Amino acid sequence: MGAVKRHVLVTGGSKGIGRAIAGAFAQNGFMVSVLGRDVSSLDAAVSAGDAHCAVVADVTNPKAVREAVARAERQAPIDILVNNAGAVETGSFSRLDDDAFERQLALNLMGTVRMTRAILPGMTERGFGRVINIASTAGLKAYPYVSAYVTAKHAVIGFTRALALEMAKSGVTVNAICPGYTDTDLVRESVARIRAKGGGAVEDVLAKLTAANPQGRLVRPTEVACVAAWLASDEAASITGQAIPVDGGETVS
């Protein structure tokens, strides 16, 4: 694999988009740590060579985040943070109560804020850093029946833009990637819920989910990973404060 380049920490790094991002960095010679809650899937990522180190933490727990970052940094200082941990709760606005909104904000927004706060001082001191927030097309447009998730992901985009301006002269860039519907466990679980409520074949449900994508398909996790790898590169040093869609043209206006 050659000389290790920089140290990358990927939250939610054991599955789906996070696992693809971790694997892409590992294959390109980076030291990779993955953070998540599921020990077995974290260990599987390490065993498969998609990561070098796994740390267990819930990003909604401030103490756990601080301890996990300290463990990861025993390997090496963290140069690149990929905030990928997240989840969606579905339902009409009338059914998504205050607690649902608070859970979505705690995970999707405050998890990102908290991880960034823990790692940013070291990046600033060293004069180099990449913060890459995995947002969603739900941070750029609205979808029905996921109002809490849309709210949280819009907030992630706002956080990305504001912090990028603060850090502009520090050597640290802050960007967001906004995938459309992607071929992950999260989407497969959504398909299963939709079928449980209304029936229908898997192909028909997927066709409805991808109808807004001009390419008519799910995004591949590796396509998101390629954008993350580019944003982490020295060549992307002038790219900051951006929300980059990976969505087959869904958000083209």
C-alpha cells in the first residue's frame, strides 16, 4: 500500500457511503479510522482492509466523542474528518413530534458539529485540515414526509458554509457532499417500509424513489467516495464552503 499519506476519520464508517469512503481512502494509502456504534461491522471494515483502526462511539454523546477522538489520535493526528453518521425518520409532520425533530438534529446536525469541534483545533494548529460533511439532496431541496431530516440537513449545509468562511485563511477547508438516493442499507430499509405500508414490487418502489433522478437510478456509494477523496486532496485547497450534489442531475435548476 506504500507510505501512509494522512489520517482520515470517517463517522458512520462501517456501512454504506461511509464504508465506501473509508475504503477509497485506504486503497489510496491513507491511514483510516472508522467510528460507529456497531462493533461487529466496524471490525469487519478493518478485517476487509477498508480501515486500519475502529473506535466505538455514538456521535450524540459528547463524552463518547471526546474519548473516541482521543483513541483515534493515538494512531496519528486527524487530518481529514468525514462526518457521515446520520439517519432519517419518516412520517407526516403531524406525526413527527418535537422529540423526532430533536433526535434528527442531535444526530445529523449536532453529531457533525460535535465531531468537528473535537478535531478542528488540531487541524488549525497544524495549518491543514479537511472537514467533509455528508449532507443530502435533502439539504438542498424539500421532500415530503421527512421534514425533520430535511430541517437537519439544511442546517448542516448552513453550518458548512459559515464555518468555511471562518476557516478560510487557516488551511482548513469545510465542504458538504449531497448525495441523492444511494444504494445503501438506509435506502433498502426505506423500500421495505414503503412496501410494508402499501405493498408493491421492489422494482416499482425503487422506480418511484429514483423518478426525480434524470439518470433514473440509485447513486453508487463509490461515486460519493470519489468526491470525498478529491475534496481531501491538495488540489482541492481552494474548494471550501460548497455543497456538492451527487444526484444524477436531480437538483439541477
